[in-house]
Amino acid sequence: MTKPGLTGPGGGKVGALVLSVNTKPNTSSTVGYNHYALLCSMENVWSLKHLGFAGAPGLTCFGKDVFNES
């Protein structure tokens, strides 16, 4: 049996704190991200290939709701 986070694509609810010059103070998001979304986002920032589930089809990397991009 696949267990989220142990043998599967992550899961469960966790809090996250994002510290970035690209994130405005008091920003919050209702988008459901998982651990691989964070990895995917960091790989995108440094133009790296996605590892494992960070490259899974349909995974949502951090977006404008986190980075306040226009």
C-alpha cells in the first residue's frame, strides 16, 4: 500500500513559511501544495532538472500566489 510521504507523492497538511524578496509581507495562499511543490519551485529558480515526484505531471509548483509576480 502506498503511504503519502513515505512511498508516495507526499501529502498531508503542513504549514510553510516562505522568506523571499519576491513575497510580500502577510501573503497567504489557499492553494494545496505538497513537499514536492517546494522542491519543484527551488529547481525552477535555479534552472535545474526536476527530481522524482517534483517532475510529476499535474504537480503545481509555487506560483504567483506565493511569489507575488505580475
